[in-house]
Amino acid sequence: MIRRLRWRKRDVYVDLGAERFIAAEKGSVRIAVEIKSFTGPSPIDALEKALGQFTLYHDILERVEPDRELYLAVSDATYGDIFEDAMGELLLDNRRLRLLVCNTETEVIERWTPEPPTAK
């Protein structure tokens, strides 16, 4: 599902808007997910573009849906290639972005970095 985010006269499109159920007794946490494949000749170029989109979408969400958390979805292979490398570790250590890591073969979420907060 593509989710439109409008900021004044401009639109951008996040790949998925969803509700993630943490636990029945804790309610749900609203999320938005931008999916990136990191294909192309330069993984660093793809990272720069993904980071720019993530920052833009994050800032718009802060204004229009402040209760929704934005995550960047990447494959487990991309996580290993980029986010376990020095540059990716720097971004995660500084909490520049939130990642959702998926196994592309099983289509299972392997990790949330960081874990989403539980609903109050």
C-alpha cells in the first residue's frame, strides 16, 4: 500500500502505512515504512538517497501524523552489506534512522532497529 503524505502543495509517497500490534494489553503502535532495495552501482549513493527520503518523510510525518513512527525497510543482505559496515553503524549509533530488516526469502521481519516503542 502506498501512502500519500501532503505537505502544503507537495506530495511524497511512503511505501506502507500500517499498524503494528506490539501486544494486546499494550495496544498498537502506528508506523510508516519506506522500502528500499539498494540496487545499483553504488551502495553509498543508494544510502545517501534513502537517507534523504527518510529525513524528508520523517519531518513531514512529525507535522502531519506525529504519532506515526517511520521505518526504513531493507533486506537482510542490505543490512549486512551496509548497516553492519562502518558507515551504516555510524548512522544507527547516532539514531539517524529506524530500520526494519526483512528476510527476502521467508518474507519475515528479522529485526527492528531500534525496537518500536510500546503504546501507552
